[in-house]
Amino acid sequence: MNKSWEKEAVVFDEIYEGRGLVGKIPLLGPFIQRGIIERHNRALAFLQACGAQTILDLGCGVGRFAVAAARHGVTVYGYDISAPAIAQAQAAARQAGVSDRCHFLTADLLTVAFPPADAWFDLGCLHYLPDPAQVVQKLTHVPHLFSCLPLKGHWLSPLHYVYRTLLRGQKYLEFSEADIRRLLAAYPNLQIDRSGMVYYVTTVVAV
Ligand SMILES: C[S@@+](CC[C@H](N)C(=O)[O-])C[C@H]1O[C@@H](n2cnc3c(N)ncnc32)[C@H](O)[C@@H]1O
């Protein structure tokens, strides 16, 4: 279990509003903020495109996406290893009046068992796990997925490494398209789009 996420999971959410440490970095801060907002918006667009009624949010943090999804009438199971983040997610769901559709759990994705669902969402969590394949193999009963995975060898990779691993002590994985297809081999129909320093990966849905 990575203790470094205990507080970081809450602090991470500041990036959406351009606050915190990232908000203080000229040029790079806004670039990171735009990427995080793009991820959130793409996830919501995919949620609507795939027509899921029940979803799993892996590493849900303070529940920003989960609560937005629940506002669309979807039932959400949100998991995060950080208890303070889960407490905030529960409070956000109460405030938004969607507690009945939000089930938040403090849990390590590596050990938790997942219920039936129509889609799983990974907004920046799987690549922090030592072996994401261990989690994916517990998710193959879920037909749709949305994932956002860092690109192997991007020119910003060294900075990412300095910030995440050297300063925060958080190891993470980077991926090539071939790595992604190997990890998600249980899903033969994948759409993989590159944007900035990440790959957006979804199952193909009819439009
Ligand atoms: C980069 S943050 C993304 C948070 C949220 N998905 C978002 O986009 O705002 C990664 C999240 O993954 C969670 N996390 C990391 N390792 C985890 C694990 N093994 N099990 C569950 N959650 C984990 C962290 O606590 C953190 O909230």
C-alpha cells in the first residue's frame, strides 16, 4: 500500500482549479491543468457514449468524476486507497444530492473485489500500481473501459519522474501502444488516442 497517496489524493484535486504547487509553475502548470480537465471531460463524454448505468471509478480521489457521473443518473462504485479522499468524496456526493447512487470505499485496488458493472474508469490511477494487470484481470466481467495512461518516452517524462518519483516517492509506469494492447488483451476492440503526454484508451462504442 502506497502511504504517499494518503494526503496527495486530496491535494491532487487542487490541480483542477489551478491551485496548489502545480498552479504556481508558469506554462507547465496550465498545461497540466488542461490535461486533467481534458481527461475529466473525455471520461464524461465516453460515459454518455457507452450508455453505462453502473460504473467503477478506480482511484476516484475526492470523487469529482464519480459525482459528475452520478449527476447523469449513473450508479458509481468509487475506490481509493486514501481514506481522507473517500471522506471528501462522500461529502461531495451528499452535497450534490447523489449519495444514493454513489458507493465509495477506501480500498486497495489490488485486493478489492469488484461488483458487476457496465464500464470501468481509470482517470490516472492504474499506472501507479506495481502490476496493473492484477487489477485488469479482476475487471474482465465489465464490458467497457476508459483509461488514461502516460506515454512512454514523452519529452516531459524526465520532469514527470522528478516530480512524481523523486519528490513524491510515487513510482509509476509509462506505456507504448503495444504495452496497452498487452495489458488490455481481454478487450480486443480498443480505441487508442494520443493527446499530449498520455494515451486515452476506450472500448469502441457504436455512435
Ligand atoms: C492522480 S490521482 C487521480 C484521482 C482522480 N481519479 C482524478 O482524476 O481526479 C490517483 C488516485 O489513485 C489513488 N490510488 C493510488 N494507488 C491506489 C491503489 N493501490 N488503490 C486504490 N487507489 C489508489 C490515489 O489515492 C489517488 O487518489
